Amino acid sequence: MTISLHVHGAARTVTGACFRLVTPHGEVLIDCGMFQGPKSLRALNYRPFPFEAARIGAVLLTHAHIDHTGLFPKLVLAGFQGRAWTTPATRDLLHWLLPDAGAIQENDVERLNRRNARRAEAEVAAIYTKADAEASLELLHPTSYDRWFKPILGVRARMRNAGHILGSAFVELEVDADPAPIRLVFSGDVGPLEKALQPDPTPPAPSDIAVIESTYGDRVRERFTEAERRAVLGRELADGLKAGGNVIVPVFAVERTQEILDDIAALKRAGEFASVPVFLDSPLAGRTTEVFLRHRAALERSEDGHLFTTGDFRLTETVEQSKAIGRLHGGAVILAGSGMCDAGRVKHHLKDHLWRHDATVLFVGYQAPGTLGALIRSGVRQVRIHGEEVRIKARIRAIDSYSGHADRDELVNWVRPILAGLGTAVLAHGEPDSIAGLAGALSKAGLPQERVAVPFLDQAFDLIYRDGRWTAVATSAGGQAPRLPPEEASARRDWHNDYAQILLDLRAALQQAPDDGSRRRLLQEMRRVLGTMSQ
């Protein structure tokens, strides 16, 4: 009897969470997320799954974020016909998020195909359409927290509160096996303590195998009370408005938007920013906020009558309304998606404001390596947006008090109750430095290094019973090569990022050259190098 665990995403990188459990009873998929970040990583979204979708008996979705759910419609198109289990709040959020993801892909592909037509290049197809995503929603099956159910014969599971976003869960599984059942926990994303809207995460039950996220596994954040968090936000907004321009806040439609709206509303009730217009330029964020209100009983502040309902917020629905905001040159706060600046309306606002010295871009969330947000936050002087070069003169600011992820100490404390009996901790959903930080902290907490595994993309582990416990042992069973080499899957930048930077550097060098002769010699040297490489 062979039982194996396959890591098809979030391996030495943060996005694309996808874990496949193969048992004698059938196969179960935990999450089916979209890759985000450098183009080389995002290209995986277009490639076939490294497994047969029709063989998957059930899918368990930990929460609604697209890096955990965004390829589920593709899975359905590829032949999955079973149930996708998740919490009721996650189901309701996905009702909006997945069709929106499909619509974004359709729009992006339409724009790309127009460019390809001009270049006489082949057309590309969307990963899935809005209609495909809507059809996949029929397979979502809600289940409440802490209730055991059987996703397939011989496997039972339950969702438990992860404290990350509305409806977020970690998954506990028990697989019938000989000589003893195998107990596994998949953390999904674990929230921090004292999060603005979510209760603290529930501790996991004793397990043999734990797949643990490590997004912030190498750092300990400063702790903020609610009042301190709002004060930090208030100072940043005040400083940005004082500079004379608008304040652009890239936000995720789920949780981060609602937290920021709630805190701005409180600041306004306290007399700050009373006359400052606050635009929520994201129809999706407006709709997900309605889901939060529908599930407000699950929130920490469920009794607050002011929740998301005060603050003179202006929701922009149409593209024309969004463009009108772009004509405002000062005195407004603009919240727009996406949170990592790789899609959505925020890219238009960045193109309108990054070159203005009086504008402010305020980051309030994680920026995956290789994303536009990560490049801007890193301090680069120029970026390319929609094929155009934009010089960065705006104030670039960031605050970390709204993180949805537990830090190193919180992750260790969350898993500490099960460390003594744990056979293997599989560290995923983190960059190499973060994983190394968490591995070191777990070692200090008493988990031997040989019981920690750091998978690469598409790596498989056989689950073996020995010395009285189940452990995960890396295997090359099947001989399947990873879709990306480990060094590329975890790279902060890829050749696409370098190519864009070369174009920016070349233009700057040509502009700074003293005369046309110098410019011609520079271009001739580049042609010489390219000619040498092609030989």
C-alpha cells in the first residue's frame, strides 16, 4: 500500500499552493492556486497540470485567495468532476473572485493578442473564461468549521479556523492505513494573533505530517494594538496628503480592503480626514465587502454597528468613473486592486501617479518577488506599465501592521502543541530565506532537522511508517521532472524582469550620452554583443 504526498505549488515560493495526496482509496487535492510573480512562474498557469484532473476524487480549498484557488476552474475544464469542499464564507467569496479572475484573463489575453497581431505572433488563449469560472462554482460544497466529513472513501477531514481571512481554514485529514491511520494537517495560510477582523487561529490536533506555510518564517513583526495600528495608518495618510498629491493604496479585494476601510472610518469618526474623499476603485472589493457583512457574525467585531458603513467612501463601478479619479491630482485617498499591482485598476493609477513627486504609494500587504509591487517597493527608479516606461518620483511607503500571515514566532507557537509527535514538517509557501528561518526556529523548539522537509516544485514524498511514527520520505517515483528547476521557481527576478530593466537602462544611457556619436557607438556595441551570442 503506497501513500504519497505531491507538492505541485508553493514550493520555495509563496504562490500556487497545490498539494496532492495519493491514497489506496483515491486522490485528494488540497488547494489549487494560481502562480503569481515573475513571468516564468506565471507561465506555469498555462501549462497542463502534472497529474490527471479526472483522477482527483475531491478538492479541499483552504481559503478564497487566488493563489490558493485560482486554477480551480482550469481543474474543472481538465476533467475534475468531484466536490470541492470549503467553508460557507469562502464559497460566497469565490462566487465573486473566480469569475473576476476569468474576466481579468480574458481582458489580458485580448490586449496581448492585439499586440501579438501587430508583431505577427501567434494568438494565445485564456486559462479560463468568466463563464468557465461561473460553471465551476457548481462544484463548491460548503462545510462548517470543526465538522468531520468524508471527501472520499477511506479519508475523513475537517476544516478548522486559520484566522487568516474571512472563512479561512487549515485542513486536518485522517487516512485509513496499516498499521495505523495517517494524520495530516495542511496549514493553508495561518493568521497572526490579534488580527483586525479575524479571531486567533485554532491550534492543530496531533498529526504525523504537517504542511506548514512559511511566508514570514524569517521575521518577527512589531506588535500593534488596534489604536496603534490606526495611528500608524493615520500618520501615513496625513503625510501623503500633506505632500500635496493623492495617496494610492494597492489592496487585495478580500480582508485587506475591509480592514483599511474600517480603520479609515474610525479615523474619520474621530475627526481626522473628515473632508478627505476616499475612493474604493474596485467593484470586486465592493462585492466582497457585502460578503463580509453577510458573515459578520464570524468577525471579531460583529457587534460594531459601524462596520464598513461609515466614512464617506465612494465606490467606483465603471471604467469611466475610474478614469475620472485619475484626473484628480491631489487631496484624495484611492484604494485599488490588485494588492501586488500586477493586474486591475491600480496599474492605471500607478501610471498616472508614480511620476508625480507629490504623490504617495502606500503598500499595506505582501509583495511577491517579481511583481510590479515588489519592484516599486524595492526602490527601482523606473518601471514598465502597459508597455510604457514610467519614472518613479512618488513617495513610496509601506506599513506591515495589516499582515494576514503569522510571523516566525506565531507560526512556531501555533505548531508547538504537535511538535513532539510530528513525523515530518513540510515547509511550503515561502521564499528560501523565510523557510530557512522557520526551519531554524522549529529546530530550537525541539523538532530535529531530519524531520523537516523543504520540497521543490512537483516533488513527491512517500509516507512511511517506521519507529512508531509516519514520516515523509522524498522519492523520485514516476521519474517526473519538475516543471521549473528549483532555482527558477524561487527566483526573485526572472529574465523577463531583467529584459524590462535592460530596456529602461538602455534608454537612460542613450538620453545621458553627450552626443549622437556616443549613442551610435553604444548601439553598435550592443549589436556586437548580440552577434557574438548568436554565433
